[in-house]
Amino acid sequence: MDPTPVLADEFPNWLELPRDVTASILMRLGSIEILTSAQMVCSLWRNLCKDPSMWRAVDMINANDYWNDYDLERMCRDAVDRSCGHLVDVNLEYFGTDELLRHIADSSSQIKCLRLVHCYYDISDEGLSQVAAKLPLLEELAVSYCQFSKEALKAVGRSCPLLKSLKFNNQEYGTPHIECDEEALAIAENMPRLRCLQLFGNNLTNDGLQAILDGCPHLESLDLRQCFSVKLTGNLERRCAEQIKDLRLPHDSTDDYEFGAELDNEFRNWLELPRDVTASILLRLGAIEILTSVQRVCSPWRKLCKDPSLWRAVDMRNPDNQWEDYEVERMCRDAVDRSCGQLVDINIENFGSDELLRHIADSSSQLKRLGLAKCRGISDGGLSGVAAKLPLLEELSISYCLLSKEALETVGRCCPHLQSLEFKIRRYEKYDDEEAFAIAANMSELRCLNLVGNKLTNEGLQAILDGCPHLESLDLRRCFNLTLAGDLGRRCAQQIKHLRLPRDSTDDFECGSDFFNYEYEDLFVDDEYEYPNHVDIEYFEAYDDPNNY
């Protein structure tokens, strides 16, 4: 190796390069890189970056929101304005709105190539349709994983007669396929000059493909990868082979697909699964997911979602009211009706009313498990009124509802098979054995009891141990009024196989340890009386001190 050092003056001075060479180098950068860094290098580069010829192509590549700390829409407008009407090629990725698209079209009537990737919801059918008429020279359109439909395709086809290349990859890869030829027919009827067409993951059928071959006689390149509803056999297969020079078949490799480096070469066609296997998969979803999306996937799934056996358990969990935009109570009634009286297990969270509870009880005499969480619309009278209609009930879970001992007494009297009870109700009294006495006097067959955060005292616990002789599991975490010492502590240890003590960890508590910080007052305030926060907080600060235990 030559030990002679390389001198600094042997390096080229980039500022001395010819202007056209520097421009050629800068044009290899993305538009975002130019606007955020390259133009700030020096005054020479800054002046060069204002030259309209630098902005004939605006590439706002933004894979995975890498530039999400910047105002990309404002930067894109700036880039378009710098082109001074010379823009011919624009690429928007992971951002964009209808307004931005209109600005581009109004400023750039010479556009020949438009690419939209993962623009999701802010660029609509209407937005693309409106600007199409302003892009008469458009030759290439690439739309991947946006929310466009046949309407946008029709408008583009009618307004852009020179369109030669279309990529319309409008399905998320790996999702179940709904056979649909609407997009294929829109292409066939409105884009006769197409030479290249990519429909990766589309749901067209043989009929749609036949229409495209008829309506696009100049087609030379056709990509049908992951289009599993197409069955290329017989005459259709021969026609494709004769008419299309570059044909990619549904099961061809996706290794060179621009968005598919992470894809498996073969996707499972979920519609080919046996019915019982599909049903087993759907049973793992919540009822809300089935009613809002799954049943709309295809006609076989829609029929399966009406099978009463699929609704023996109805899980209407609604954490943090994430489904508040839906009529969840109406959906719950629908789910119960679909069970045709076979419902045995139902869980309701963050919604519900006495009327809904009556509908469930009237329709489901075989119910064995009922779960109610944060159901402020269900009252003592409501639960008491339906208890007699649930003679087979074995498990009852009540969490953070406005229910009291009255409901427990009625359920205990009317449901003789009750073996498991969760009763987690936040109370603000320092001492309260009423619920414990109600349980002890009316639920003699209990095997499992969860009273997390209850205010019972040693007297209430003693009554439960006496009144529930079959009790095997008892959860007393955060029951800080208890003093499990002496005879009572020994009796618990002897009688209860699975015992959770007041100060045991709450890490596995379903609502998390944060619940005990009492930051959710609005969920548990009685309509007639608002308990003051400071009383409860002071009380728990005193009892959280180990010295007081």
C-alpha cells in the first residue's frame, strides 16, 4: 500500500463543477432531501435549487412516514410552485389531500405521470375525479393502497385519453378476497389505449379479465399476481398467452414487487378453508368485529356469520368506547337474535341498558355466564328483574357498574346454580359489609369469588366463609379493611385453595394497577350524588401505608 498521504487539495471542489453536472447530481435526490438540506449547502446550490428545470419531476417519497416531522404538504406545494408549470412527473407517498391534488393540477397542466401511494383517506374518489379533467396529457397513473374505487377509474379514463399505463393496487395484501369486477369493467370501458396494467391483489374474476382483454386491445403487459379469483384455463388462458407479451400470473413470485419484499410467495386463499375451520377462526373474534367487518368479506362468510352456533358466546367488549361511532346496543340485540336461543355466554362493556338486559334474558333462557363492565345504564332493578329468567346462570361478573346488594340478593335467590361471582364495585364508604352479607346469605353454592377493592371487614369475610362452604377461590386484593390475622387468617388458609390477599400484586389485574390510582372518577359517579375525590384519595393514602395494615 502506498503510504503517501492524500492531500486535501487533491479532492475536487464540488462548487467548481459545471452547473449542469451539479444539477444532474441534485436531481438524483428526492424532493424532500433537496428542500430540507441540499438547498442549504451554499448560495450556489440554493440558486440552482430554484431553477424550474430542477422540478420537472417532484418525488416526495416518504416510506413509512420517515419525514413525518415535516409539513410535507406545504413542502410539496413549494416544489410544485418552483416548477413554474413545467412539472411532468409527481409522486406522493404517505400523505396528501384533495386540496393538494387540486393545487398540483391547477399549476401543472403538463403532468404525464402521477403516482399516489398509501394516501389513505385524505385523497378521495371525488378529489381524483375532479382533477382528472385538468390532466389531459396524463400517460401513467399508479395508485397503490389508497381508498379509490371504480368511480375514480371511470373519471380518469374519460378525462385522460392518452393514458397508457395503470397500476391499481387497491387491496391490502393478504386479506380475504371478495369477488368483484366493478374496477375491471371501469378499466375496460374507459381506457382503450392502455399498454400496461398492474392489478396486484385485485378481486376481479374471469369475466372482468375477459372484459379488459376486449376493451383494451393494445394491452401488452398485464400483472395479475395475487388475483386469486382469476382461473386461467381453456380459451381465456390461450387468449392471454397470445395477446399479452408480458403476463404475470396470480401465483407468480412477488420477489420483485415494489411493496412486497416481505410477502410470502404464496398467500392462502381463506375461502378454501373447511367451514368448521373458518368458523373456529371467526369465533376468536369479538362480536363487534364480526358485525362491522367480517360478515362483509364475502357471501360464504356472511352466511356463516348467520349460523346460530357462531353466537353461543357473544363478546361485546368495547374498551375505552372505541366503538362509540356504532349503535353497539342495536348490534348486541342483533347478535343475541342470531343465536336463536342458544346463547350461553355474553359479555357487555361500556354500554348497555335495562331494556337490553331484558331482551337478552327473554331470548336466552340457557344463559350460563353474564359479564357486565362499566354498564352505567343497567340498574339494580334491571338486573333483579331478569334474574328469575336466568335459572341456569353459573357465572356472573360485575365490574364498575352502579349495582348494589339488592341485585346480589335477587340473583342469589333466583340463580341456584351460581358458582362464580366477580363483584368489583368502587365504593367510597370506609367500611361496608352489606354486599358481603348479601353474598353469604344467598349464594351458598359459590366456588369462586372475586371482591377486588371491596370495603368488607373481617365480619363480612367471616359471614362469607360461613355462608359459602364450597368456596375454593377467593380474591381479596385491595380489600384494605381486612386484618387477616389469628383465627380468621388460619381459617382462610385452610378453607380456601386459591387465596389472593389484600396486598398481593395487581400486575395481572384485568384493568391494570392504574385503576387503583382513582383517576377515572367520571365513570363511577352516581347520578344523584357526586362523591368528592379528596375523601377517597385521603382514605386510600392512609390505608396504602403498610404501617396501618
